[in-house]
Amino acid sequence: MKKHLKKIVIALIVVFILIQFFPTHRNENKELLPTDFSKVYDVPENIHVMLKNACYDCHSNNTKYPWYNKIQPVSWFLENHIAEAKEELNFSEFGNYSAKKQNHKLDEIIDEVKEGEMPLKGYKLMHSEAKFSDEERKQFLSYFQKIMK
Ligand code: HEC
């Protein structure tokens, strides 16, 4: 039994080392697209900073990666997560959405932030700058309510 365990542990270590060599896609597109939310709407600086700190890592074409993204399978996990998030909402390509869809997304953003669903809990644990104070949440919500048609 002990012998088996040792083999299993060695096999796991080997797999762990091997997967470090798998290439991963990085969500990094340095240019600021004309369809970026900040180009389509008049976004005050404080709101822009909140979006960048709390949303853009998952909901845009530019992620600021943490150091642990260099470790597999973390990198795969984050990549999946980002792809899923961008499918729902991509601030970099917000201008490509129809007027109706933009409005619908604004409504969803308000809901998610009001209910404290976004940014995701796990993300807030790792990124203290993504936690909104009550005052920041108020500013955030009132801005989005203002631009919604
Ligand atoms: C750590 C990654 C991450 C961060 C940071 C994040 N989101 Fe998300 N978001 C997701 C994922 C994944 C989904 C899709 C799955 C889901 O709905 O949980 C999503 C879904 C959404 C949706 C669609 C919800 C629906 O009704 O289906 C909205 C709107 C949204 N996020 C807004 C935001 C806003 C606004 C912020 C910043 C305040 C933010 N998110 C920060 C990962 C993230």
C-alpha cells in the first residue's frame, strides 16, 4: 500500500511538472479599442478606475495577470474564467453591442453590483483594490443608472 502511494505521488509530481510546459493563451491586447466602454460613454475618472480595478481583468481584452498565473493548472482555470466572463460582458468591445444590448448590459451591471455578486468573491480575496466601499458602490451605481436609457 505504501509503495503504491509513493508511486502515485511521484506520478502526480511528474504530471505537475509536465503541464508547466503547456503554452497558454494570454488575454492581452495592449491597444485601447475605439469600442472600449470608456470611448463609447463619457466615463468619469473615478468610475474608470473602479472598472479597471474590479472588472477589466475578466471583462475586457486586457488582463493584468497575477504572478500565480505562471503556474498550471491555475493558468487554465483563469483562462476559462476570463473567456466565460467576456462572453457575458466585454468592456473592450462594448461599442459593438447594439443599443438594445448595451442597455441590457448596463441593467445587468447595476444588478450584479447592487447584489454584491460582482466582482466575484474569490477575486476580491486576492485583489483588495477590487472591493468597493459603500461610498464607491453608491457612486458606481448612480453613474450606471444615469447613463441607462
Ligand atoms: C474574476 C473574474 C470576474 C471579475 C473580476 C468580474 N466578473 Fe463579472 N462575470 C464573471 C464570470 C465568470 C461571469 C459569467 C458567469 C456568471 O454569471 O457568474 C460574469 C458575469 C457578469 C455579468 C453577467 C451576469 C448575468 O446576468 O448573467 C455581469 C453584468 C458582470 N459579470 C459584471 C461585472 C462587473 C460590473 C464587474 C466589476 C465590478 C465584474 N463583473 C467583475 C467574472 C468576473
